[in-house]
Amino acid sequence: MASMGQQSSEEMQLLTFTLDNVFYGVNVHQVREVKNFEGVTPVPYAPNYVKGVTNLRGEVIPVIDLRKRFGITDKTEETTNIMIIVQDKHPIGVMVDSVMEVLTLPKKDIETNPDSLIVDKSEAVIGVAKHESDLIILLDLMKVVSKEATNMKEENRGFQIKVQTQPKA
């Protein structure tokens, strides 16, 4: 029996969030922090799913709108949360409708059979978890974001995801 705060190999800790009233979950270790949306500065020539950049304690970070990335229509501006993840040591903000809770689920409640997921191209969808009466789509946010980084460098030279920080004087 695992003690509180520890995760056994038979369990997975997920941070759950919503987009368009659908539950999603990511491995809790992929998310560094959750912030309230405080606005972003748009960047010319950025892909449409890049909302812009924001200042996170003195560091400029790109912010990706997961609704646009997944082709979900915009909603009227309500409270939106940003999950801060770190990709190759660079923080990236990922906008979601709302961050819910951290769940610890037994791995037996997670379906990872690709045939039942009906997903061909995306390695970002890693499974579906059953929790009470809900289904939670499990994502690998690093794969969602790593595609962004590649696309930005190759197709959109006007927008660079890597931001050089000024050396401290």
C-alpha cells in the first residue's frame, strides 16, 4: 500500500483540466505550475494557435492556446488558466479553459489500446482514463508542444520559441 503523497507503479497521478466541457489529463510531473490568465502580447507571424508571449517573473515565455491547437472554436472570454510546462528547459504556457484537480488513478482504469482511441497521427493522445462516470483524455503535453517548437522553427521564421534571457549584470 503506497503512503500518502507517494505514487505506486500501479497508479498514475494526473492533473485534470477542461477544454470545451471535455476532461483532459496530463501526468502531474509535466506541469510546473498553474497560473490565472493575465493577458499576452501577440507576436506577428506566429501560428494561429500561439496566443503570444507573456512575462513570467521576468522571463518571456510563449503561450499556446490549446483550443486553437485542437481546432476547437473560441469561447467567449471567461476565466482561463495557463499551465506552465518546461520543454527543453524553456517554460511554455498552455492555455486551457479551467484546471480541475490532481487525481491518482489506478493504471487498470487507463485504456491505452490505440484501436479504441481512433487516433492515427497524434502521439500526443496516450490514452483514456475512467474516473467515476467521466472519461478523461490523457495527453502527453511535451509531444503537443514539441510539434509546436518544430513547426515554429521551420515554417514561421518570424516567431522563435526560444527566448534569450539577458545575462545578469
